Amino acid sequence: MPRQYWVETLGCPKNQVDSDKLAGTLLAEGMAPATAPEGADLVVVNTCAFIEAARQESVETILALSEARRPGSRLVVTGCLAERYGAELAEALPEVDLVSGFGVPVSLGTKPGSPPSLDLLNLPRPPAAAPWAYVKVAEGCDRSCGFCAIPSFRGRQRSREPAAILEEVERLGVREVVLVAQDLASYGRDLGRPGAVLDLVAGAAERVDRVRLLYLYPSALTPELVEAICATGVPYFDLSLQHVSRPLLRRMRRWGDGDRFLRRIEAIRGREPDAALRSSFIVGYPGETEADHDMLLDFLARAELDWAAFFAWSREEGTLAAGQDGVVPPGLVTERLAELSEVQDAITARRRTELVGREVEVLVDARGVGRTHREAPEIDGVVEVPEDLAVGSIERLVVTGAVGPDLQAARVGEPRPVGAVPL
């Protein structure tokens, strides 16, 4: 019987791609996936270190898996936490057999302390188990946002060659690919090919039914890129805005302000009225005033984003924000988070309800569950669909109800029960 492995992934979609590539390496070495960590010969934890809550979750997961694993198995910790705090982590967690950053040599035969031997960015990966998959197109970031430590441990941007990316897209055997990078719109600049993202999006669209892009900086969202995204048939825009107050954004070393963002959003909707928009915002960044908070509330009401996430600022060592004054009291941050979430939840629910009665094209991800172009996998709401629809099929359905962020859909022309009304 082949030796078995278990990979536990925490954090963002980029980490999931790394885990897939580690799994592909282990499969190539003759190992097999375990059905549970308790039965694995090798347990790998791919950690996240973006903010304090993510670091805490990573440590708790490591300890839980150490306790659950069977005697004689190896526990390997990799990912952002290992890359950023490797020596400290190894000293603090003697339960772990190996702590190593990106490109960890995870095979059972590797001795602790061996140097990393893999380039995860360019490793092959196995076919996807779902009808969609993330595809990482670049590693690292050249920006210097005041709140972000990622460049300090992920390094400068390093783009993959387009041919390698498109070959991976074809091998995955999916209906939808989600292109991800820390700064996706800047893909190819380090290769001396500004604007390469346009050709990449077009090339991916020739190979799969759906192409979705995650993490777009608003300053890099050119009319040409908007057009390229809309041309894929998936007009979904994940804009990394972070805030709307111009003075606060300058303290963050970020571009833009609320008015500029609104003009970009209006331009997108002018090109494609059915476009879906998502963003994320930092709450309580040092120096955020009540006026700044009110500006963000007003922006949400005017922008009517389909989706938005709000995160409390986390002090990160080595970042500009770590030394800035004007830290917002935690209690006030909590109040602001609640107020913003309440406003956005109502907007999202209303926009979802407005879809009731409309025909939509749905990719069936799993039995009874699908997504339109408006929902990114694992991030946004889902669409409940008839359970007899084939997984991986793309179906034309009609929205029959909305429950919070989720939709319900049925076959076009399918009779509804007597007295049925939209939820």
C-alpha cells in the first residue's frame, strides 16, 4: 500500500494553488491522498500569516493536527507563516518535524533542515477535482502598501510565462479558471511585457468556458482590461479598494479616492450593466477618523457593490503602518465593522432579490449547488439548483428566490407549486 499524505490549506486562493502543486509532487513520488489526517504518513500544513487572526488560526491548526496524527507520521509546516517566522516557529513548536518556507521538500525521505528544493510557482499539478480551479499567474508583489507585509516574505513580483499558464489551464480539465495573483493587472511587467494580462485573459478564454480574475488594483484597471474581462462573458470585478478617504489612502500608500472609484464603477456598468463588483476594506487603519468612516458608509450606499468584505486593521511587523500614530481603539473598530457590515448586507440582499425572475447561466459546481458569473467560488453566495443537474454542466435557469446572499433557481419553464412566491 502506498504511503499517504494529507495537506491542510489555510488562507487565500494562492495558497490553495501551492497546496495543489505540493499534492501533485507527492503523487508523482508514489504517495496517495489520505481520507483523513489521522491515517496519513505525512501531514502538511500550508499556513497563512497575512494578519494576526490568520497566524493564530495557523498555530491552532498545527497543534490540532499534531495531536490527531498517528504515531510515526511526519508533520511539516510550510507556507507564509513558515516563510516569515520559520526559526521562531520551529523553536516554539517542537511537535513539528519540519518547518520550511515556500518550496518545502515534503517527501518522507527528506531530512529535517534540508533546503527547499521546489519552485511551487512552476510545478505541475493534478487535474482539478471540481469544475473550476484557481490558477496562480505570478508570485510576490512590487507595491509597498502601508498595511501589507506580503512583499517582505513573498518577494517581488515574479510572473510565470504565458505558455506555462495556458498549458496548466488546459491540463486542469475545468469549465472555469480563476486567475489569481497579488497584483493581477501587473502580470508580465517584470517580464518586460506590460499589458500581457490582456493576452493571457484572451488565451485562457479560448480554452475554457469561464475566466475570472481576482485582486485587481483600481489604478491598473484600464479601459482595455475592462473590455477584455467583459469579453470573456464573466464580467466580475474584484477591486482592491481598501478605503475611500483620500488622506487615509495616502497614509496607506494607495491610489485613488471615493469619487475616482465611483467613476470607474460607473464606467464598468456603462460597458456592462450586468457586471458584478466586489471589494474589501480595511477598518481602523491608523489615523482613520469618524469623517473617514462616514465617507466609506456614503460610498457603499452610492456604489451598491454586489459584495464587500471588511477587515480590522492588524499591526504587521515591518510595515509602514506599524509605526504610524492615530491607532483606533479596538472597541471603536468593532462598532465601525458592525455598521459597515449592516449597510452592505442590506445592499447585497437587495441586489440578490432583484435577480428573482431573471434567467441566468449557472455552472453546476456540486450536486444541487452552482454559480452564475456573479459569484466567485468559495467567496460569494451560491445558487441552489435542481439536484439532478450534472456536475460540471452549464445550465440556463431562472432565479426563483433569494435568501440573503444565496439564490434559488429552477429550469426555465418549470412550473412552480401553486401559491409559490419569491422568497
